[in-house]
Amino acid sequence: MTFRSVQCMTASVTALVAALACPPAFAAATGAGPQTASAARFIDPLDAPAEAAVSPATRPMTAVASAGQRLVGVGQRGVIVVSDDHGQHWRQVASPVQSDLTAITFPTATEGWAVGHDGVILHTSNGGTSWTKQLDGRISNERFVAYYRAAVARGDANAAVSQTYLKQEENNAKAGPSLPYLDVWFDDASHGYAVGSFGSIAVTSDGGKTWQPGLEHIDNPDFLNLNAIRGVGGEVYIAGERGTVFKLDRASGQFKRLQSGYTGSFFGIVGNDKRLFAFGLRGTVYQSTDRGASWQKADTGTDSTLNGATVLGDGRIVICGSRAMLLVADPVSGVFQRVSADTPMLFAGIAADGADRVALGGSSGMSVEAIGARR
């Protein structure tokens, strides 16, 4: 495993927890630890449903989303939890995999997608009550390589470019089905994207019935890690390593690179019609008031790594960090106010729960925090 693959996986709390704890299944999957009888009995996480947990909402959780009035969280070893009372109580629902899940999105109250390690993409059509697997790394390795082999075989004007994409997909496939998708976003119930390590991007226009590779749709010749994708103010943006931000040109269907001026990693992107925020390592936030044409570094007053963000019902932006810390930005001025959370843990994912509350997923599970009314 290369440094870059480890770096991209730091966006997932689950990978860190698994690496530190190094339980038998993780050791068998990675080759860590002594080879024992348990390794011989190892079952691929793609082939086993998530196990029932005694207290599922206290397991490490990496992402949370709103599905109408319901909150849905995902996390380590495929665990998925839901709450129908604003986070007071959580219950586990069946998940078809034990792969660590990293991100979740609901374009409607019923249709949702979750992604994670091993190239997993899961889908629900009933607001998170039940889930099915649409894609995994074994399927995509075969199909995505075949997709670009066919493009090369056609010998059209873009054959040389297709050969580059083919080589990248072949390199990704050499690692087996292990590479993660780090984020997922849907424009509506049909059109969506999953993005991840080594520039991986999958695209669907039929609600995930079919997924295709999308390397040719993004200006990412170095195949940099793509850590986040979001729709903001009618535009679609991708944030990644080396300060990269891409913006979808809807006319051409291409994600074009923007110049942020930052050289570190962005782990997320959020905003509204007036202001765009890209955030990441050591409390770094860059903001733009012209849809990404120019960027300025914001003063956050923290060096805590920032992992997730959401927009409250009253328009305020909330970004969560790794030290039980929340940054709340005024939607017009962009000025940040630091809020200390009541729950002491590393926050990885966040979703709005009304005008002044957020649901959070992190190293100690799920929690709900009150932000307070807008001043």
C-alpha cells in the first residue's frame, strides 16, 4: 500500500480505528499480524452482511445525512443506523456488506446512496430502511477496464487519451477491490457521481442501475485523490488533494479545474448562492464569492482538521472538525464563529437537523448538537 492510498483513507475514521485496533478480520485483510486459523476463515467484507451491534449508534461513524425527517448514519464495518426522533434514539438496519462506509447522500426523502471501501456503492429506495449493493470493486474493476479497452479498440481520435485511462484503471485493479469511494452526490434521483482515491470517479444517469467510469469527464491528469463532491448554488464541485477544486461545466459535461491557491488537501466543499467554502487539513478554509473563479483564505482560528460540513435551515454553514469543534459561518459575511460541542470525539460527518441543530457522526458514534439561534 502506497503513502497516497493511506493518505486518501485518512478521510475515513473507520480505517483509522480498524488500523489501530487491528482486529482479526482487518489483520487478515491487510496481511497484518500473525497468520492464524482465523485468517483461513476470513470472509471478504463484500460477501457478508454487517453484523448486528449491541449499541450500533456508539460504533465509529463516518457520515450522516437527512432523508426527509429521518437521519441516517453510516460507519465502520458496514453499519447503518437510522433515527426518526431527531437523534434521541437510533436503530440499526440491515446492510449487505461489512466494508467500511465513508459517505451518504439523499437527493429525495426516499432515494439514497452510500459508498465506501472496496469500491462499494449501496442504494435504498425507502429512506434507508433497507439497502442493496449496486457496485463493488470486483465488478467495477472488470467493467471499467473493459470500458476503456473498448474505447481504445475503436481507434477514434481520442484513442491515445483512452489508453491513459485504461492504464489507470488497470493499475487500480491491481490492488483488487480495495480502493475506496470517499464521497457520493446526486443531482436528482437519476444522475449521480461517486468519487475517491487515485482520481476514481463513477457516473450514473439511471439511478445507479448502471455505473460507468468517468475519468474522461474531469481535468485530473495526475489522478489526484477526489475527497468530496457537492452541489452548491446550482453548480457541482469536487474537492481533492493538492488544493484541487473542480467545477462541472454542464454544457460539456466536463469537470474543469479551478485555481484555489492552496497546496494541501481539501476534504470537503460546501456553500450557498453567495459563498463557497473548501476546507481540509489543519483548519484550512478557502472561500470564494464568485463561484470558484477566485479564492481567499479564511481565518478559522483553529488548526483542527476539518472533515465535513452542512447548511442549516436558516442558511448558516457548519463545518465539523477533529477535536469536538464546530465552525459556524454567517451565510452572507462568511465570518466564522467557533462552537465547542458537548460530545468529546473526532467528528467525521455532519448533517443539518432543522434551523439550529446538527447530527454528527464520529469516533464515538452518533450525536446531536444544538448550534443555537442565528444572531
